[in-house]
Amino acid sequence: MSDSQHNQSSSSSSKQQWETLKFEPFHSRATEAFWHQLSHLKLTEIMLSADGTDHLPLAAEFSTGGRYSEISSNIHLSRDSFLPFNKEKPEAVPQLTSNTPFSFVARGSLVLTNTIEAFQKLSIVELTQQIGKRIYDAIVGGEFLKNPNCIFQFVVKAFANLKKWKFYYWFTFPSLMPNTTIQTVKNGVESILDLLDLSQQADVYNAMKKSRLNLKTSTMTNEIDIFFLICVDNSTKAAGIDKIENYLERKKTAEVYFAFADASALAANPGWALRNYLVAINYHFPNDIQKVICYREVPTEDAPISRSIVLTVRLEKSKQSILPDKFEDVRKVIGWEKNKKGLNKPKMLNLGTKMDPIKLSETSTSLNLNLMKWRMFPQLKSETLNATKCLLVGAGTLGCHVARNLM
């Protein structure tokens, strides 16, 4: 936004009616293959080390807002969502790539517990605070400018009952609440056409396609930015995308707008990812009023990004800064997902009803043998024992003790 535009919008802001901006939360969608892979990892790699302290790295995919509100703001996890984890170097960052066209990838983590009691004891509020602290540090410390995706993270706590194939889980998408209210102009949602003509929209869309192609041929550990700039050159009027860290430099020669990959398909409400984005850009580039482009792709249409919307937003004036000097003084960190009934409680998925009873029995037996190995006999060859058949006469209390001693 140029200085003249800023002055005009500042003078007219008092005449505009403002209201609190509402965001559409994410909806987690974990496939059955995701839970089967978790079960496999639990039995072969994680075992009893799942004490609720390790954050196992995950990757989730989401598409930008399309035509259907029913699939708006869905974030998907599959078998391929599990990333390599190095216990010796937990800070190591594995490369992310999206296998689905026209989608974006978000980083997250899984915190797994061994028992339902430990799952219930593990506080979703504390997990949200932990990730919120990382996001706060990334904004205040400046990491956001070079790696903007670091302000969008998620975490899921889970317990896998592999005897009955029931999975208990709770997602959270942490967002920092600033010291002031995020507002938008009442009934002020604009179309992308109000800022960019069809030719400029094509420029932006092709630039995004090019960044995806570059990623596929790159061996670096970078990824497509969820948060970026859309720039319109003052002389050529050509449009393109750029990185957040280049904002001040690009303002000298172009009209620059903050943009983000918006998972929402709602006509007037942006996706959840915008919350931390607005806090971050207002912290580093304070401005009374800003226009934000909610980038939405529909590749099958003639104008693929024509469904994108433009919001005029501001953070209500306050004597306090956007973020306090210490994380402990942050107003609040929110983001835990509600269950199907709209309650702040975990979700439960029962895959036992979809499995062959014989296979379910075999899995339960295998788990019992592995538990003995993990807890009491590390050298036990559970595979050999599992394949051994033995007829026991009498399976009461005494028979069970005899069987245990034989094992």
C-alpha cells in the first residue's frame, strides 16, 4: 500500500464500521491408513517409549478454499504423514514435499501415550502453550521473516488401544491472541478482481506453479511458503509472489499485499492460519490498516484464483504492544479442536468393527507378547513364540500361572 493510499484509508477509517474478524478453524481428517501406520510404528519402533514427552514429527496437507464449504478448512493426514525422527538430533528438520497437486504442507507433531490414563492426564492446554511458545519465539526472534511457515504448527496427542483398535486423539492448532482485537470492515469483503485484473491473476497463479516445480527438482529442505507477498510492479504492472523478508525492499517499486494460502471456502471468513499471520506482520510492520489477500485456488476454472478474497483488517488501537516482552504475559494461546458434538473433548475412532475378528485376535496376541518382551524379557524372540502352538489343560488361575512360567 502506497503512502497516499495509506493516508486516504486512514482518513476514511473513522467513517467505516468495524467488527471483530471471525476465523474458520481447521478440521482434522486422518485417514485409516494413518492409524494403521501409527499402529505399525507403535509395535516396531516406538514400543514403550511413548511416554507423552517426545514430539514425533508429522506433515499434513491442506488445499486452499474451493467451491464447497463442506470440505472447507480440512487438513489431511495419511500414511505418508509420518516423518523420519532422529532421537539423537530431535531438532533435525526433515524435508517436506506435497504429493498432492495444488496443496500446501504444514508441519506438526504427535505426542503418544502408553495408557488411556496418561492420555487423559496429558493437558491439551499445556501442549498448546508449548507450541505457542515456539511460535512466539519465531515471531519475536525474527525467524518468521525467513521461514514464515514456522508460525503455522499443529500437535496431536493420541493413545492407541491396539487390542481393540480404538484410537483416542485431540488436535490443536495453536494461535496467539494479541493484546488487542483483530477487526475487519463490516460487509467489506472484496473480490480479488478489485486488486488484480485477470492477467495479473494469471501472473500470480503461474508464479505459484513455478515455485512448486522448483521444489520438486530441488534437494534443499525448503518448502512452499504458506505466507507470502503478492506484488504488482509499478512500471510494468506485472504481478508475482515474493518472500516476506523482502517486504520493505519491494515496497519501493511495487504495490505489495500480504497474502496466505487460505484453506477456508467461506465467503466472508478466512482460515485459522491468518490469526498468527496478522500478529506477525503487525509486530514487524506496524500499520493502522492493511489489505490481506486470502489466496484460494480452483485449478479447474478458467481463472484459477478468482475465488480469492481481499480483507481490510486492523488491530484495534491499544496502549499495549501487539505482543508482550515475555511469553508468560501473552494474553492467551488457543486452538484446540472440538469434537463432533462441538465440545472441547477428544475424538475417538473405532477401527475394530471394520477388522476381521481373527486378525483382531492375532494382533491382540502379538501385542501381549511384545509387552512381555518390552517390560520383562528384552531378549525374548516374540516371533518364534507367536508361531508356537501349545495345548493347555486347565486355563483357570493355576493354569494361567503354569502357562506364564512355561513362557
